[in-house]
Amino acid sequence: MSIVKSFSVEKGDTFYIRHGSDNFSIIDCNLTDDRKDEIIAELKTQSSDKNIVRFISTHPDEDHINGLESLDDSQKIVNFYCVKNNVTKEDETNSFKRYCKLRDSDKAYFLFKGCSRRWMNSDNEERKSSGINIHWPDLSDKYFKEELELAEETGNPNNISPIISYSMGSIKIVWMGDLETEYMENIYNSVSLKNITVLFAPHHGRKSGKVPEDFLRILNPKLVIIGEAPSKDLNYYKGYNTITQNTAGDITFDIDSSEIDIYVSNKDYEVDFLSNNYKTTFKHYLGSLVSKIKFI
């Protein structure tokens, strides 16, 4: 069993994976003032019995690193994962300064397509891997190199985001940071990834980050999570099963090898495509996604 949680943190991202192995992964953070202490406390509690704790940064925009300094001060990040870059900002926040300190330290491990790292996706006699794999960027790809250069020139790093998957049995969950549509149109044929279970829509579900239709057909997600952004900016992925975090609130995925039980913090939120297996592990059970069921 494992748990994936997506926090409702206004217009940003904060996720964690409590792996079935001796691993705990945090992906991005937007620790808003009203939830910072609560979320940090939960991260500490949920990771307290894990010996390998990693922070994965998709890219250094404020809505993905806000509060990183508070998290680092509290939890002492010793495994910091990001795409190698030299992005600078004209106005450096405390969070960006801490990002740079971690990125440029010996705590950093740089992500790229197909990279292998002990206990991220390689296990040994000591402990099992976390089930995390990196499907992008290809460091030799011309489009990535152009975007990296542009990010370092302009301070806009959306398109240096990695494509990350977490797998457990037949379940596969995918993150894409803030990749933008035009860039994805240029690279998707170079991404070896298909028939996934859950997709966290890039760029919080905005139209600017809409996954191209040809790429979507290959990914074939059973569920798309649309993040928090103004509703006027969202693409609602018509034709796919979706949960919209703007209204669902926090989303918790309780995972075994072939089924995900889904819980949300908004007790009044409903969807009609999940199985009702009457689960009670957490509050406000929404339903279950069973991999054997054929979805849209």
C-alpha cells in the first residue's frame, strides 16, 4: 500500500508520496501562510518512519517552491532533486534563494530521461526502490536545450519541468510540472510513456498547459486531476474523467497494486465515474478507481 496526496494550496502545487517501501517523496511546495504549519507537520508525521526522504522540484517558480526555506529548516532536506539549471530571478525571494542553495549544493541530484538512482528506481538488499522514474528531459534534445537557454535568460522555467511517474503494480501516476502545450507538441514523440492511471494536468490544468490530443491518446489516462487556477484559465479535458481541485480540496489516493481509493476534503464534492467500495480509511471517501475497469 502507498499514499499519494495533493494539497489544495491556492494556485500552486504541493504533493507527497508515502511509498510502500522505506521512501518518502515530496514533489514541489506552495506553503501558503494559512496552511504552512499544518502541511509541514503532516509531512513530518508521514515521513517520520521513512529513512529515505527526498524533495523533487519540478521548476523554480514561486508557486512550486514557496515556503521551501521553512520546509528545509524544519525537515532538513538532504536529497534534493531537480533538472540541472542556472536559472536566476530579478527579484529573489527567500524561497528562491533556498532553492538555489540546495540546487548548487552536494545535496542535489539532477534529473534527466532514464536516469537511475539508488532507491529512487533501483533497489538492493538494504531497501526497495520508490517506483519513481523520469521520462523527460532528454538533455540532448534540441527543444529542451532551447528552453533551458531561454529559462536561464528570462527566468521563466516552465518548460524545464521533468516528466515524472510513480508506479505501483498496475497503477501509474504522472506529474509534468508546468510544461506548456506548444513545447509538448514538439517533444511528445520522444517520451516513452503510455496507458497511465492518473495524470496531474500540467500548469495546474490551464489552457496554456493543455496536453496535446495526440499525446493524450498515447497517455490514455483513466483520471485527470485539474489543479488550482482561475476557472476562466482552465481546460477541463472533455472526454476524460476528471477531478477539479478548485472544488474538491485536498485529494488523497490510497493505493494498492490495482486500485486507488480516493478521498477529498470537500465532503460535498461528487463524481459519477468511480466505484463505491465503501472505504473508510480517511474522511470523505469519493470512490475507487479500479484498473480492471474500462474508463473513457
